[in-house]
Amino acid sequence: ATLPYDDDNVFARILRGEIPSNRVYEDEWAVAFHDIAPQAPVHVLVIPRGRYVSWDDFSERASVEEIAGFVRAVGKVARDAGHVGPGYRLLANTGKRAGQEVGHLHVHIFGGAPLGPMLA
Ligand code: 5GP
């Protein structure tokens, strides 16, 4: 079961511009910005504009249009924005047990250099 969405989560506040972020891309569906504690030479987070707690929540409730818009945005960021590509890794921690800390869906994009083997 997914927890209810909390409008005071840090990424909601970044979306509203209440907390500054280093944005590399934004469109109708998504906003992308640099992670504050990068775990790769380039580490960007992509979030949907809609209020979704997690990948579980988004994949169940979002419209086909929102899903397509978000997936396209992730691809654009990975290819064209923020010095991510070519070659990158996507990650979406889902739920506390997987290490999700912020309750607004975010896809991590790691890149900026050849990446080593994936760590658990
Ligand atoms: P999670 O563990 O939920 O998958 O990832 C949360 C990510 O958000 C972490 O990599 C963390 O460094 C990043 N983060 C947390 N607070 C902020 C913030 O205020 N600004 C930015 N840009 N990133 C943040």
C-alpha cells in the first residue's frame, strides 16, 4: 500500500520553487535537477509534476498521457541535458525498504563518465 502524498515533501517544495534547485530540464510533465549529494560524476533526478508518491503509485494511477510525457522527459534529460550521456543508468527506489527517502516519485539518472558495476 502506498502512503498518502505529503505536499510538504522536499521535491514538492522544489517543484513550487520554495527550495532552490539546479534545474537542467523542465516541460509540461517533468522537472529535472542535480542531486544535492551526487553518487556519480553526473547525478540528476527527474520528477513528474503530478502528485505521485512512488513508482508504484505513478504506474497505477497516472494517465497514459502523463506516463508517456514523463518517460519521454527522462529520455530527453538522459540524452540532451545536464551532461548525463552518452551512456547512463536509471534507478527508482520504491518504498522505505528499498531506500526511498523522499515521497515524490523520482528517477535517478547516473552518468557523466563510464560507470562501474551496479552496487546493491
Ligand atoms: P531516494 O533515496 O529517495 O531514492 O533519493 C533521494 C535523493 O534526493 C537523494 O539522492 C538525495 O541526495 C536527494 N535530495 C534530498 N534532498 C534534496 C534537496 O533538497 N535537493 C536536491 N537537489 N536533492 C535532494
